[in-house]
Amino acid sequence: MALVTAERELGRRLQLVQGIHWLYGAQGDAYAALLRGYGSDPSPAYERARAAGPLWRSRLGVRVCTGYAPARRLLAARTADGPGEQPQSALAWDEGLPDAGELPGADQVREPAARAAERALAGLRGEVDLVASVAARVPVEVLADVHGLTGADRVRLAEACAGAAGALDAALAPPAYDDAVRLLDAVGTLRDLLGDEAARAAVVGVRAARELIAGVLHALLTAPEAAAAAVREDPALLVTETLRHDPPVKLHTFSLAEDVEAAGERVAAGEQVAVLVAAANRDPEAFTAPDRFVPDRYAASGVPEPLVPAPHGVAVEAFARGQAEAVVAAVAAVAGVGGLAAAGGLPTAAGGAVRVRRSPVTWGLERVPARVAG
């Protein structure tokens, strides 16, 4: 009876939050519309949110930040103890987990990521999906290597990471009931395999690395000249510009532990804040031609660094960056650095990319169709 009651309560909460987002979004609240997330392209939602101002209050009771300067200030402020409580959270998948352990750094993941990327790219021929074939595969293999998992445990890890892939979005865009149960079961498997200390970091880090790798591969297809130039001159520039142009964490919510002055306003301790990272990283007051993918903008001094938050208290940048740079190097090795612009062995676009709907935190790339010469 207790289990049935808990299941009914979970389903009720999921439906209630979905209904609130739908109602306020339909009434013109740009943040609620973003959480509702039924569009295939998130850019218009970010533009509507930015038009409301650099810092404004949603009807959901959240202070929404879209400007780069105030976002940077808010992200640097002290947050409430432990991972910030998610506003309107319907699925607290990390409830009961200890504060996040640290993810391996860039230097620790480059070598296993290089091996994983080489294996993933070696078998690609014809029309492929670069998300399933590369971006979703590499971070899981890296995590398995770091934790020394072999045999059946590697298979369990891959299945659990796939099941937990929607965790970052789940608290703000409640999933269907069956998906929610699958997610919670997957987190339980990760706790069994990695321990409670590492489980939260694994859920967050794998998804962030997947999205950054997918974003880099997408950029190679959609902005081949700029991307190829960056690979020849400095591959890290390609990854940095992807962090700005298509960040793996596009929305970060948290609770402040101190008063902060931002955009000429006082944001009080205890207030819920939602930083729209994807909007702030394209703030025209901070970046020239913000909608263009221009990796060499970072070759000049004085250009602001992309905002990269720490979702659920997990610092993801080094873990994700190290893997993305290893994937870029592997692609360059397959294609020949000098032949990237001419596409040689480099994948070319085989249709438009598809993003996951109702995923306001990652607005993740679900498929990146490509064609690989063989």
C-alpha cells in the first residue's frame, strides 16, 4: 500500500508541475514557456527571455537572469549549503545522495577518451548518428576506465547512464511517469556500481560531456570552415566556442546563501535564481556577433570566457573539455588536419540535427546525422 501511495504521489507531482508550466507559459511567462519546451529550436525562447531584461522575476517565483555580466556575478556568489534546491522540483533524483564527489580532471580523461574516440570512429561508415556512435559512447567508456569496471559491470554502467540521461532536465521538466521510474532505477544502479559519493558526479558529468562532444561534432558539420581552421590552429578554441555557442548546461537553477547586487538590483539570500546560460553566453553586450560560431574570437585577448555552471554541485568543465578535445584530435587524425576543410575522412551533414524536447537544462542533441566516406 505504501508503494502504491508513493507512486500515485509521484505521478500527481509530475502532472501538477507540467500543468503549471503550461498555464504560465501560455499566459506569456517566458521562463515557464522555456520549461514547457515544446519547440524544436530553443533560440526563440532565449530571445523572448532576454527581451524581458537581464534580470527579471518569473511568475513561477524565480529570478531569471539572461545577461552575461549579472549571470557571472550570480554564478560566483555563495549558494545554499549543498546542491542548490531545484525550484518546483517534481523529481528529486539525487535525494539522499551525499554532496557530489569530484569528477576526474582533463588530464585524467584525455587518454581514455582518445582510446574510446578512436574505437568509435574506426567503425563509422555511410550514414551514422554521431550522438549514438560517438558522443553518448565516449563519456561512458571513460567513466568505466576511470573506475576500473570490466565485463558485465561495463554493460550495466552503459545501461544505467542511458537510463539516467534525462536527470539534469527532470527536476524542471518532469518526465512521464514510466521515464521517471526508469531514471530513478538507473541512479540506483549507478550507486551500486560506483558508490554514493560518485553517483551524482557520474550522472551529471556523463551528460555534460556527451552534450559538449555532440556540440563540437555538430559544429564540425554546420560550420566546417571555421571549425577546421580552429583544429589546425588550436583545437581548444573549437571546444571553448562550443561551450559558449551551444553550452552543455543551458540553464542553471540554485538558491543564494547571501545577498547579491546584479543588474542594478538586489537579489536576496534564499531567493531562487535561474541563470539562462545559453542566453547569457550570447549576450550582445559581451560578445561580438554572438549568434555566429567563431572559434578564433578566443585567440584575441579580453574576450569573456563562456559561462559553465556546476549543476547539482558538480564542476563539469574540465571533465567534459578533456574528452571533447580528445575527440577533436581523433577526428583530425582520421581526416588529416589539413584535409578537414575538404572533408576527406571528416563526416559531412546528412540532414538536420534533432534536439530532445522538454529538456530545458541541456536542450540536448538527440541525433546528429552524418555521412562518413568509406
